[in-house]
Amino acid sequence: MDRVTGALDELAAEPVEELAGPALIERLGPLLAVLNRVGAEVARTVRRCEVVGASEHDGKATMASWLRGHARLPAGSANQLVKAGRALEQLPAVAEAASAGALPVEAVAAVAPVVEPGNLAAAAEQGVDVGEVDRLLAGIAATRPHAELRQVVAHYLARLDPDGPEPDPTESRRLAWTRHDDGSVAGRFELDAIGGEKLLAAVESILQASRPAGDDRTRAQRQGDALVQLCDNALATGSLPTLRGHKPQVVVTIPLEDLVDPATGPAAARTGFGAEISAARARWLACDGQITRVVMGPGGVPLEMGRSTRLFPPHIRRAAELRDRHCVFAGCDAPAWWCDTHHLDEWMADNGRTDLQNSALVCERHHTKVHHGFRIERGPAGRWHTYRPDGTEILIGEPFLLLS
């Protein structure tokens, strides 16, 4: 690792600003090959970690969740590494090409479905030579566009079961989004034909029902507005499933002085999902009686409950959600609505109080962990710390300190 780090330091010191276009391309090619080789080693190591259960050392159930929490990878990238590691273990020709730098991790992950247990069993029943498939896919992945590789893999899987049952439409549905620094959201979705028809019908009905004269927005803009209106309608009816005992609500936290101040007040309020918005926008939301207003100020609901009850009442739970926003166990990003409200000092054994200071949001898995040796504490500065049963602290990014 020291030699690798030293080589990277030398590369980083090269003055690329002085290179012309052709020279930059010459430099980029070998770098991409190195990136592919490193990616293969990362995937191989992730697979070994998965086999031996290494993620449990930090209280994580899977390597995908460890990669999300400790390597700060998006869910898609974490899952991709796990799939690639499994594929490298069972497809030697693909593994050799990846180790030589000919294949990126994305290509290895794309062929991973070939070695899923059900597909391997189907191949064995039909006498398919998986070794030959391995060699063919390695060649295609190294020479053809990524989209073509995915098509070849899909064609192979379809041929394994040409007369199988009609696929479950829910298996092909995907919805993913990214939150930007200003709180805006971008994303993509994939729906089967029936699911897509339902979405189009719902959005189109709202779009066509409100077409004011002079509206010169693009169709894409009007469809986006219709989708938000569809969410407004669903929230207003009160018919959505409850989240940890509460009906879904748009939550905005804003100091009382900013709420009553007529100024715009940029970044004065925070939404339940963590976006910062202006005081003006918060006041606009507060005008809608169908949206619950949570105002934290001198005259707010008292948070001290003493020992009158073991279960955290709704307003304590809401305050913990506003403070913690997700599971506080190191490396976990489980959202608040997955979490239990945990007594830091146990209510029965340690005479712990049912109040905000003695509470912490932890997901179901990590709630179990803290009752079996792991420990969480909130420091004076408000930062959460997580300790293993042996007393050592779990530090995010700890494995990468050797590269600094």
C-alpha cells in the first residue's frame, strides 16, 4: 500500500496543466487501466469481506451497508461492488480481464446476474457450458460498448427460461433520487408498462385539469408541477400509511423569531428531510392547514417527561427526529422513519428518564446491537460516538487513514 500511495503521490505532482490534448489522452488511457485494476482488487476484497462477515466488526449486517456508511458510497455503487466481487469469484475469464485492467467494475457487475444461484442451476439443467459463457462475456465486455454487454447478458438470461412464468412487474420498478445542497431533488425511475400507465394517467389528469391561459411553461415543467400536486393531494387526504405512529407530514423547523420576522430569511428553516429553506417559504407552508407546523421556540411544548411513562410520547419522538434525522449508529444512514427511539440509560435497569436528552434514534438492527454490547454516546458538542463491545470507537473513514 505504501508503494501504491507513493506512485499516486508522484502522479498527483505531475503538472497536467502544461500538457496538450494528445498528451493528456495518452496519460488518461493508462490511468483508466489502473483504475480498472484497482476496482477489481476492491471488488475482490469486498467479496472476501462478505464471505468472512467482516462487516460485523463495525456492527454492519452486510458489506453493501458498510460501504454506504464507512466508504460513503451511494447505494448503487455499493451494490455494484458487491455484485462484481461475487462475479469475479465465479467467472475466471472475466476476473483475468478485470485484473489486467481491461474491464471496469461496472462491466463486471453487469455480468454478475449470470452467476446468481437460480441462473447457474438453470444453466446446469440445460447443459450450458458456463465456462464458455464466461470467456465470451469477457471478450464482449473488453471490446464492445457497455449497453451492448447488458443486452447480451439479458439475451442469455432470457434464453435460459424462454417459457417461464410471466415476470412479476414489481421486480422491474425502480425509483432513485439525489438531494442537492439547496434541497432540490433530481432522480430517475423505471416502471413496467402497467405501472407506467398508472403514473401517466394520474399526472395527466392533474395536468389537464389545470391549464390556465397564458401558461407558457414546457410540458416537462407542467408535468413536474402535476407530480408535486399529486403528492399534495395524497398527503392532504390522510390516507397514506403511518410512519412510526405518525401520519406523513411536511415538517419544517424554524426559530420563532424568524417565523414572525417579515424578512425573507434565507436558510432560516430546515425541512424534515434535511433541506434548508428560507423563512419566507416556511411561512408559506405554515399557511396551509393541512400541513402540521412544528415551531421550536421559548413557548414550545416542554420536552421533559420525567419517569411518568416508558414509551416516548409523540412530541419527544418528533424532537428526536428533528435532532438526529437518521440512525445515529456510526456509518448508518437509515432514515428516521425506520428507527426506534432508544433509551441511552435503560428505563428499567438504569433508572433512565423518558426525555429528549436520554433518547437516540437507532434502526432496528442497531437497536439490537446496542443491547448486545455496542454502545452509543452523545458528546458535549452534540456529536454521536459509537463503541464496540471491546471499548474501541468505530471511526468513519478509519480504514483509509493509511493512505493519508
